[in-house]
Amino acid sequence: MIAEQILFWIFAVGTIGAAGGVIALRNPVASAMSLVASFFFLAGTYVLLWAHTIAVIQVLVYAGAIMVLFLFVIMLLSLTDHGPIVQLSPSRVAGGLATLALLVSLFGVFRKLPASDTVTWASDAGRLATFGTLKEMGAVLYTQWLFPFEAVSLLLLVAILGAVVVAKARV
């Protein structure tokens, strides 16, 4: 039990640190590699939750395929480091306020969650046996979450195409 808690905190701090590196690093390749590290730490958290299928998919799909594609686009467009941006604009202030509002609302939601010992499905052996399996994930993904799944895939495609169009205007 103690080892799981130690590993959880290592993975949690690693995920948050690597995600902060994605934002803070100015070099696009270093930022993308920091995102890969964040994906690996997140996969470790999934392993601690006994969701091995999701952890493997996290590594194969996100850290493998999608990040290779992103790195290929970054290197193809030959994006360079433009130095630090220190100007304060209205959009940066609005983004900071929106982030603060999101964190405050998340904190409020987390305070209203029930205590961990009152979760009923955690003691249900039938649900725990199927948690994280491909059959269960497919059933949920392609019935309950089909539209958001397709919307995210379309959003990723549009984002990549938009990055290519914007970068091609500069090249």
C-alpha cells in the first residue's frame, strides 16, 4: 500500500512537471519530448489503477504514433526558437483569468466528491474484473462516447492542418 502511494506521487509529480515543461519550454522539439514524458508518467498512473489496457494504449497511440506525427510536422516545418515573449496582452490576461476560474471550479467539484470509502463500485468484484478491458472500453467508447470520440479526432486533424497552413505562410 505504501509503495503504491509513493509510486502515485512520483507519477503525479512527474506528469505535472512534464506538462509544465510543455508550456515553459520554448523549443518545439523539447516541448514535444516533454509531452512524451508526460504521456509515460500518465501510463504509469493507469498501471497503478489496474487499467493495463489503457496504459498500453496510452504508450502505443499517444506517446508512439501521435507524438511521432507531431515531431514529424515540427521538423518538416522547421520551426525555430523565437526567444521569450514578455508582452502582456488582453488575450493573455483573459487566458490567465479563465485558467484561474477553471482551477477554482475544479477545486469546488473535488471538495464535493464523496469520501473514497463510500465508492460502491470499488467493492464490486464483477465491475473490477472488467474494468479497463478492451471489451468494456469498446462498449463504452462506441456507444456512450461515440460523438466526443469522433469530435476529438476531427479536432486533431484540423489542428494539424491549421498548423501546416499557418507555418507555410511564414516559410
